[in-house]
Amino acid sequence: KKQARCIVALEGDTDNNSFLLASLSLHGDNEVHVLEFNEDTNEVWCPLVYSHPHEVWSCTSCPAAEHTELLFTTHSNGSEQRTHLWRMDGLAEREAALEAPQRTTPKPRPMTELLQLGDRMDLNDSCG
């Protein structure tokens, strides 16, 4: 239902074919969807959706298996860009959904903001 700018593998999850898809809507709520792919049946489904306060320009998941719930996003509110580290609470709960995939997209749940990296970057500044 929204345009997406990035899709990345959920790197720490080596047992499943899991991906993160982040939306890009300047005026509206954005989301990070957890997508699962079953290579035996060629099915793709979305067991979890997280809300994100701004348009997501890029995202990277944590490659460590013990921290698959960690996600970096670079995002914009239209005038400035920031990078944050988030925790996708409840990500481990999706294991039950892998056994019986949902056919409807779940309601977005909040992520926990852990930290902001660096200062904001003003998108209106010109270089040079």
C-alpha cells in the first residue's frame, strides 16, 4: 500500500529467508515490513510490521544472530536526514508464524529507538 525504497536481508537470521522492506512516504506514516520467503512453495508473506516515524532512505540489519532484532535506518522528514538504531521488539515471536503463514498483513507495532548516530544533516544545505 506504500512505495518502498529499500529491501535488505535480515542478515542475522541464517535459518530462514527473511527480509526487511521499508516504506518511503514523506507525508504519512511509514513502515518496516518483515517478509518471509518459503523456497519450497515460492510463497512470500509478512508476519510482522513495524511503524517508523519518517520516510526510510536506507536500512541495515544486524548481522549477529543474537541481535537480529537490531536495525539501522537513515531517514528523512523532508528537511533533514538522521540515522537511528532501533530494536524490533517481538521479532523472535514470528517463529510461530513461520509454521502457519498469515494471509493478511498485521497491524504495525512500534519499534524501540535505542540511539541516534551523529548530528542531523540539513537537506537544504548545498555542497560547495
